Amino acid sequence: MSKVAVVGAGTMGNGIAHVFAQHGWDAALIDVSEAALAGGLATIRKNLERLEKKGAISHQLAADTLGRIKTSKSLEAATDAEIVVEAVSENPDTKFDIFEDLDRLAPKGAILASNTSSISITEIAKVTKRPERVIGMHFMNPVPLMPLVEIVRGRVTGDEVVAKTVEITQQLGKTPVEVNDAPGFVSNRVLMPMINEAIFCVDEGVATAEAVDQVMKLGMNHPLGPLALADLIGLDVCLAIMKVLQDGLDVQKYRPAPLLEQMVAKGQLGRKSGQGFYAYRD
Ligand code: NAD
């Protein structure tokens, strides 16, 4: 039986554990926060029920999926994993610490993947003694529904590791697309400046959040407006990505909108905090 360890049980981590478990993998879901583990499991349960109601999966598969996920507060739960997917907060130092520990704890042959949205895979790999086995596995939100996984090849990621990660991604029913390591990779290099520009429009009084989203939905055929999408992603995550683009590419062009900085400082993080550009009840 294959086993994955997913570090971080937040927005992305619980979705990643869900998808692996639904495809037959045993999954250890690891977080430092007891509340995050409980919340992550509750989200997985709710999403499985939703998929079952839609007829997308059977009752048996939903039950088996839940049964394959075990939670833990310790990285020791990764000691027998074939692959580890790290999905903790978008903070370089936190990720470096975790990869140092994972390098020590996970089996020598295990792949160490990061779901980072923007932090350099090459830099993360450098803190380990197995940089050739470190790779970016960038899932999209919401993980159970989105087909893409951006596979990010660090400067020294091995061909065999890329091939294996592509194979695992396909086995999860997702479509891998390979890109090279660069700030924001492709997805966020293109997406985040659009979201940031939408926030500038609100900040400068060009239009309300609703109006900006309507323009992009009805005029550009986007399924979700950029501000509703920012709420879904998490405004703290958006801000962290803009800072990586700003530091890595061009200070002026990628300057985060002041309103984005203010909302994050106030704890208005989008859906996960109940308030962002819109208010959320559950
Ligand atoms: P989140 O804030 O929802 O969850 C992060 C989790 O990490 C929290 O539960 C926190 O308790 C946990 N954590 C923090 N430090 C930890 C540690 N040292 N050990 C174990 N757990 C720890 O964040 P998220 O939105 O799920 O983002 C996670 C990663 O995925 C980030 O790198 C982010 O850039 C990336 N990402 C996010 C999205 C998105 O739409 N939110 C999309 C793609 C990728």
C-alpha cells in the first residue's frame, strides 16, 4: 500500500490528503494545530458527502477514503511515506525548517514535494541532503475539483523524480504540467498580478469589488471574479506571493496593493477568516 504524508491541514493540505486517499493511498495528515487537524478532517468529510450526493463517488469509496486518513501533530508520521507533500503557510523559514526535519525523518528514497505557490523549489531543496528528490507539486484550489497540478522542476531535481511525480499526479486523476523554477512559476506569475490589479481598482475607487468581479465574469468569461478568487485563495497567501514576485522579479511592477496589505493586517483573509472582499457565514 502506498503512503503519502501531507504536512499542513489548511485549505490545501486537507484537499491534497483527500485526493490521495480517494485514490487508494494511506495518508498521514500532519499539522501543528489541533484545531487545523479537526477542521481539515471536517472539510474532507463535508467534501466527500458533497461528491457522494452528486453521484461522483460511491458511499463505500467515501467511507474508505476517510478511513485511510490518519491525523498527527508530529512529522514522525512521515517516517514510512513514499512521498511527502508539504502544504504549510507560505513562509520560507517555516518551509526550510520543515524540509530539514523531513530530510532527517522520511525514508531516504522518498520524494519531498512542496505545494508552495511561489517560493523557490531550488532554495527549499538546498536545505536537504537530497536536493535531487525535492520537487514542486503545485495543486490548485479547491484540490478535489481542479484538474491541474503544476510540476515545478528545481535546478537539480532528478529526471526520475520528475517522471515519478508526473506518474503519481496522473494516478490521482490530475493533469501534470511541467514548468521550471522561477518566482511564481507560471500559474501565479500570470494570475496574481491580475488579482493585485483588481484590488488596486477597488483601492483607487475605480469600482466596487462586485463591479470588478462582474466585469471579469461577464466580459472575460472567468467563472469566478478575481476578488472572489482572492478570497478563496486567502488574502495572506496572495500577499505572500506578490512579495515573492516583487523580490524576485521587479519591485515596482509587482508592488502589492496597499488595500491588500491593510486587509491582511486586519485579519481579513477571505473565506477562511469569514471576511475578505465578501462576507462568509460558514
Ligand atoms: P492555510 O493557512 O490554510 O494552512 C496552512 C496550515 O499550515 C495551517 O493549518 C497551519 O497550522 C499549518 N502549519 C503552519 N506551520 C506549520 C508547521 N511548522 N508544521 C505543520 N503545520 C504547520 O494555507 P493554505 O492556503 O492551505 O496554503 C498552504 C500552501 O499551499 C502555501 O504554500 C500556499 O502558498 C500554497 N497554495 C495555496 C493555494 C490556495 O489557494 N490557498 C493554492 C495553491 C497553493
